[in-house]
Amino acid sequence: MTIKEDARGDVALLILGGTLMGEPEASQFQQKKFQLLEAKRAKIVVDLSELKMINSYGLGTLISALVSARNRGGDIRLAHVSNDIDYVIKTVQLGKVFKIFETIDEAVASFGA
């Protein structure tokens, strides 16, 4: 998996590429999450436009990150979710847990509301 990092003001942007299906990808994502939270950056947008596949293990990793961010007063928003990944998210009924946006700009702006 690849993780590209960017920022939009006080919102961290993580662009995930490849797959999030287990180890070592989950550890790689968790490490990046810890770095952001230690730097007091708990508002995070995860761009899934380059992510090809995710499974329940990968979703568990995202949920863990969501809980950690919320415990620090932030949140995680998802952007650019492909139809295949959206299907997986909805199948396990996580569409009610994650705030999902079509674009990065919409996801970033949602933190200001």
C-alpha cells in the first residue's frame, strides 16, 4: 500500500493506494495515524481514489483510526470512495459510521460546519 500525505489548513489528507487487506498495510496506516495524532492533527480526510481493494480487516483498521481521532477531538472523513469499496462499506453497514464525501474539498469543508 502507498500512503501520500498532504494538508489542507488544519486538516490532514491521506491518499491511500493499492490494497488495505491485512498486514503489513494495516500497520503502515496505523503508524501514519499515530504520527498525525501525536502532532495534534486529529482532523483527517482519507482519499480512497487510488485504493483498489479493502476487506473487513482493512475496514477494522479505518474504524480503529476513527475512534482514535474522535477520542482526540477530531474525526476521519472518507473521500473519493469507488463503487467497489462503497459496496463493501455499505455491506457491513459502516455507511452510518463514516462520513463519506465525493470530493476532498467537500470532506475538508465539512470540518468547518
